[in-house]
Amino acid sequence: MNNPSTETKTQKNSWWILVSIGMFAFMSNLDSSIVNIAMPIMAKQLHVPMNQIEWVVSSYLIVLTALLLFFGKLGDIYGKVKVFRIGTVIFLLGSFLSGLQINFPFLLVGRFIQGTGAAMTLSNTYGITTSTFGIKERGRAMGFVGTFVALGAIAGPGLGGLILSKLPWGYIFWVNLPIGIIAITLGAVVMPKAFQTVPGSIDWLGFVNFSLMIIGLFLGVFIGQEVGYTQPVPLGLFALGIVTLWGFFHTEKRAENPLMPLSLFKIKPFSYGLGAAVLIFLSNFFTVVIVPFYLEDARQLSAGQAGALLIIFPVVMVFSGPFGGWLADHFSPATIASIGLLIVAVAQAMYIFLTLTSPMWVYVIITVIMAFGTGLFQSPNSDIVMSVVPKNSLGSAGSLNALARNVGMISGTALSTSALFIAMGIKAGFHVTNYLPKQPEVFIFGMHVAFAVSLVIILGAWGLSIMQGRTVKPGDLK
């Protein structure tokens, strides 16, 4: 018989551990999006064109995504807590350096360090959560982490705008310092020194192939935006990405301790849910990247005013996320997730009709609708994804869940800017890589095309969610 007082103490420590790692999950994802609203100011102060300032976002996401699986595996072998704690220090160091405002190359170095630390923390967040909570509480705990991740990814522009209204742009990075110190101090008190490790070795060939695949494909996209996709450098990078993609899957099928356990993808509800998560984060980043340009450049709002409008999304999600979880407990989770995606699709369609003179209350309504739909989708989908895998694969499933989100974010950054600038170039009649102050109608045309692309992506996610609902069995959700 268990001692009640021991159970109470364990429960209390478990949730405090979750708060500690959740704060870093929030910051790691926040720093993938908070830069977007500061890019116009940063570009002017650092004397770089808008298409180059995008590297502040893309470099962070490329490093984070390329290293995520590696540090997850490292945590399994050498200790999740150890890797997580080292990552927190590296992340805060990168945040401090990024905020010094020295020059553009120094900022990119800071972002590289930040991305490395973020990969170390995010890759072990789900593993620590799995090791901390029992089966009965794990679903709620995963939903808690998922809320931190989603809020961090979406709250960036709004929080960044509020900071920029009072402080220099370096503070969008320095805001991590006090939060991070609190999280590290809390973790030092409540977090155990180590969890059980898993014997094994690093799949170095798989890691090299995966990293080169991410770098080749996404670096090719971002450089292609600047010089054209048919130039030798982007084509060479795409070729590198495709070859290493084949090499990665070829290696993983034969590896004794694979970096990515491909057997999980045979579980259809898991694969469909993971695919839907990639697509909704991809679509959300169309909004994260493009809307700050619409509010600040096209509508001539200050960073503070834009931030106040952008903060609406995460505020609504704070309420809609738990509501989605409550609905999933009482009805079919797959059905609730599908309804959420349809609501997001409605919002994406409404974005296509925004103009230079649209009343701001129209933008507010669209944002509320989109945030509500996103909140309805996140918790039910995560519950299904984490419930249908074998219990001994929860750590791997959590790492893949984090990877799916980051692939969605980096793909959304690449695809949204590509769609925007290509459409603007067609409208203007020449190659465009920046906002054209004297031709705001060119941006509006590009924005409409970009959100039309985003709408198609969301409908694709809805289709995957429908298929997930048809393949998941009631007995799978325990």
C-alpha cells in the first residue's frame, strides 16, 4: 500500500518539474518567432536588406531542427536531465550574445549558440515528462508541455512588439535571461539528478545524414530566395538534401540504435497526427511571418500597436487549449481536432480578403477564430499521437512530436516568404526580396496569394485528421 504523504510529495514535485522544463519549452519556441516583428527595425539598424535579416530566424530554426534528434538520443544514453541542464546554460549564453546588438555576423553567431541550447532542452523535454509522470497523469502533462510549446511559437510577435514599444530590439533576447534563471533555479531544487538511461550508441551516420539533409534543403530554399532557385548554389544544396534524405532512411532501416525509429510510422494514427501537426505549425508560421509586415509596414502601426494586436492569438489560446482538452475527454478527440482545423481554415480564407483599409476589428475577429481553432486541435491531436504508441516508445514519440513542430515552423518560414516574394515579383514585374514602401498594393497581392497557399495546407491537415479519426480505435486511447 502506498503512503499518501509520499504520493502527495511526488505529485507536487512532478508538476514543479514540469513548470521548470515548460518555461524553457516556451522560451525555445518563443525565440523562433519573436524576431519576426523586430526584423524591420533590425534590418535598418544593422544595415542589411530584409531578405538577409530573415537569416536571424532561419539560422536558429535550421540549427535547432538539425540537432534535435541527436540531443534526444544523447539524453537517452547519458541522461536527459544532464543534457537538458547543459542546454539551459548554452541557451541563455546565446540569448545574452544575441542581445548585444554588435553587428549582423555576431548576431548570427549568438543565434547559432541559442539554437544549439534550444535543441538540447526541447529534445529532452518530452523524455523528462514521460519519466516524471505515471500513465494516468502523462496525458495531462503532455498537454501542458504542448501548450507551452504552442504559446511560445505563437506569442513571439505580440510579446516582441510590446517589448519594442519601450526598449531596444536586443531585449527581445534578453527577456529570456530572468525567466531562464528562475527556471534553472527551480529545476535545481525540484528536478532529480538523473533518470534511468538506456544502453546504446550514437547513430553517427544517421546524425550526419539528417543534419546535412536539413541544412541542404532549407539552406537551399533561403539562398534561392535571394539569388534564384535555378542558380548553382541552391541547386547544389537541394541535391545534397535529396541525397542525404535517401542516405538517412537507408541508414535508419539498418541501424541497431537508429536516431529515428521508423517502425513508429507504421502506426497510422501516429503518422497522420504527426503530419497534421507539421502542417498546422507550417500554416501558423505564414501568419507569424507575414502579419507583422501587414500591420507595421502596410498599415503603418507602431511596434507597440502591432504587438498589442498580435498578443490576441496566444491569449485566446490560453483558454481554447484547455477547452479543446476538455472536449476531447468527453467526445472523440479526432473529431474535435478535425473541427479545430476546419475553424482554422475559415480564418485562413478570411485573411485573403484583408486590404489596406480593412477595419482593425476584422483582423481581431479573424485572429480570435484562428486561435480558437488552433487551441481545439492541439490537445486532442497530441493525446492521440502519444496514446497510440507502445509505452516503451513514448520518449521517441515525444522527440518526433517536437521535431514535427520545428519542421513545420522552419518550413512555414521558408514557404511563406517564398510565396510572398514570388507573388510580389509577379505583381511588380521584377524580382522582389523586400517590402516596397511606395507600392503597398504589391505586398497586399503577395499576402493574398500566400494565405491562399496556407489555406490549401490547412485543408491538407484537415484531411490527415479525418484519416486519423478513421484509423484510431477506441481501445488505443488509454
